[in-house]
Amino acid sequence: MNKELKSKILKDLKQSGFPLQVETAAYLQGQGWKVDEDLLYVDEESDKERSVDIHALKVDYTYASKTPKRITPGNENKLIAHLVIECKKSTKPWIFFDNGKVRWPIIPSTILTSKYDDFNNLMFEELETYGLKEHRYKNAKFHKSFYQAIFKGDEEGRENKMDDTKIRGGLYQATKASRYLKQRYGVGEYSFHLFHPVVVLEGELCSASVGKPLKTGGYSVKIKAADIIHVVFNRLVSVDPSEKAGFFEEEQVVDIVRASAFRKYLRLVEKDNKALHGAWTKFHNSSRRVKPLIKVMK
């Protein structure tokens, strides 16, 4: 291989998100996660095979002995956590506006799956009954609209144009792969799964707020750097895939994480998961279970 070609390959490689993927996967493995890279899945819309950068899985048996009934091997009380990750690199800042809203203060049903809807659909207020005091989505400020900054005279020659392809692609790939995996993992009497779609970004991440109207016209906008942003969006889903009518809005939350904050994020996720696992155990051990105030469609 000549030096010029080698130099071009290395330059192109450094500009991609692949080195970030390798680094992220290696760190997860070091923390006890089982990691698969470039996992193939079937896109439910196009019916074509696609790949997601990282699928990491970790099983927590902390509360395995805290069940009152005798259980068979393999059906222990356990939490199976999944991180479904897309790695992106951008020289342009990613900006998300904090205009996201959730319909109910719950953990989205697209993330949690277990045998019991009575637990899956509990609101945070109800989960407190079983000891869940904190969670990163409880009282969180959610984001929705997004924008990738493009500067006049940049190297790509685009002036004052928005290019959100990379952001949108990361969000969609992570959520589609999460849904695919969720459909293929079964749940037992005492086990439950959590699927966390995540986009890890090597670049600048910003949170923006639109304020009051200005006398001179337009609106005031405040912007600040962020390490972790929770993005919520809705997707129309048919109640019955064979039906053309009967749609409802499926709510999805994706965590956007700066690469430099990924270790902090992983600690936060594992803390939340362990707290939820404890609440799940108390729910099963309770003789008088709280019935969910709402019924979330699936």
C-alpha cells in the first residue's frame, strides 16, 4: 500500500464514527456487558436488512433470591438490560430544542417489556409505592425538534442550509433496531427487559429553549452545552398490522449522549435499572398490587 492511499484511508476513517464505535464497545465489555457490533436486523418498513452499531446486553441477578415462590432454573427474577447504540461523529453542533412532551409520566412502553402490563404501565407516582424514588425520565426536560448547525462558507459549501440527515438517521436506526430486538426476546414469570436506544455523539451537543416574543420580532433563544439529552418523538402504529384503520401514537424516548459523558451516562443507566429492578421485585412480592391509573396501548 502506498503512503498516499494509506493517508487517505486513515483520514477518512478518523472522520467516520467507527473509531468511536470500537472505543465504546471496548468500554462496555470492560464493564461486564456482552457486546455485539454491527448487528443485522430487518427494517420493518422496508423489509430490508440493516445494521446497528452496537447491541450490548447485561443480566442483573441482584434480586434473584427475593422471590417468595420456588422457580425453575433459567426463570429467576432478573433484569435483562439492552443498550442499542448508534455512534456518530459530527464537526457541526447538534442542537435539540426542549419542546418535547410526554403524554404520561411513565417509563415508555417501547422501552420496558415484561409479562405483566400491570407493572409496565405504572406511572412514576405509582412506582414510588414500590420504592422507585428516582429515574432519569422522572421530571426530565424532554427535547423534540433538532437542528444541525451549518456555518457559512464551511468546507462542504452549504450556506444557511439545514442538514439533519445524520441526526435523523441515528435516532431512527437506534429505535428501529430496539423494536426489532424487543419482538424477539421472550419474558418469563419473573424476568423483564429494558431496551435503551442511544446515540453516542463525538461532537458538540446543545440544548436550546425558545423564549418570549421579542419587540423587534421573532423570539428569544437560549442555548447551552449538554452532556445528555432525552429526545421524545411519536410514531403512528396500527393496532392490528392487517388493518388500515385504528392507529395510535407510540411514544419513544432516545438518549443522546456526548462521547465524553458516556461513562457518566452508563453509571446513570445502571443505577436507574437497579432501582427499577427493586421496584419490580416488590411489585411481585406484594399481595395487594397497585392497578395502573392508565392503560397504555401496545
